[in-house]
Amino acid sequence: MIIYTDLETIPSGDPIDPAEMPHPARMSLEKTIEAWRRDKAPQEAEEQYRKRALDSMQGEIVCICWAIDDERIHSLISSACDEELLLFDFIQELRRDIPQHEPITWVGHFGLTFDMLWLWRKAVKYNLGWLIRNIRLERYRSNAEDTNIMWNGVDRGYTSLASIAAFLDVGEPIGSGAEIYDHYLAGEYEKIIEHCKQDVEICRAIYKKMKGE
């Protein structure tokens, strides 16, 4: 049984206070430091805060989309910043749809370094035993396949989902992952779901073509 999965994440914790940002070491004049703190520090603080969305230990999962084999794509989103409840609901839906003891293969683009890693670490954080037991990321025992690694082979390079999709003519992503946090702040949850679902659909199409299906 294959589960195609995609996550959307946002930064968590309090925003970074520009006043607490260390100024560049090359600056020594008080006037220059004051100008930097006034003109540059707020932007740099915002950029550093947003980067937390790429770190599983500093960010938060707000949307999960998945499809089992050739079935329809499911979605869950947390509008209340309750990551633990989101993951609990995700597990409940999977356990409803997956027969007991059925072998699982997780598939995602950057799945081994992002989606599956986030899911496993969050499962450990919240003591979600079913998810911990069903995601294996060990080098020789992994039950996850990463379409980026499959595509690049021994090169171990980086190729975006959009680039592969365009090359194989299997669709086009909706928007960019960089827009997720702004959508979340604006309460545009349907846009987040739409983006996430499309990534699952494209990932599934790419995986099938690489498997010769």
C-alpha cells in the first residue's frame, strides 16, 4: 500500500524581536549600527523567523494531504495552530482506511529529508506510537521513497517538483510553498489545501511514470 503525502508548514514560536538581532560584526560605528537596526533589522528578523518553517524543530505542520494508492486525495488543516490534534486526526483517518498489518510505503518529493522526517519527529514529540512504528527512515530499512532521489539517482542533486512535472508534462503546481505562511496569516486555508493537494497529485503522477506504470 502506497501513501502519497505532502505537508505544509509555518514558523512557530514568538516572532524575532529586531531589537535583539545582533548587528553585523563588521559594523563598529554607533551611527551605522543604529541605521542598520532601523532600516535592515526588521526585515532580517522576519526572514529568519520565516525560515523556521523549514526546520522540523522550529516549525509547525498546518496542513497534511495524502492519497492511498489510486484513491482520492484527503486533506486536513489546522486553523488553530494545534499540530498535535492535526496529527492525531491524520492517524485516525489512516487507521480507518488501512487494513491492520498492511505494509506501507510512503512516497513524497523530498520525503526522506522533509515530509517523512517531519512526521516522524513530530510523532516522537507527541508520543504518537502508531506513526512512529509505521515510518521507518533507517538507511537500509526505510519504507519511504523520495521522488527527488529517484529522479537524480547517484547525482543526489536537487530538482524541484515543478521542474520534473514540466519535463514529464504531468501538471503544474498551484502557487509556491513560500506563499503558505502568508496564506495562513490571511486565513486563506483553501488556497493552502489546494496547493498541497496538487503537489500530492503531481508527485503520484511522477512516481508512477518513474515506475513505468
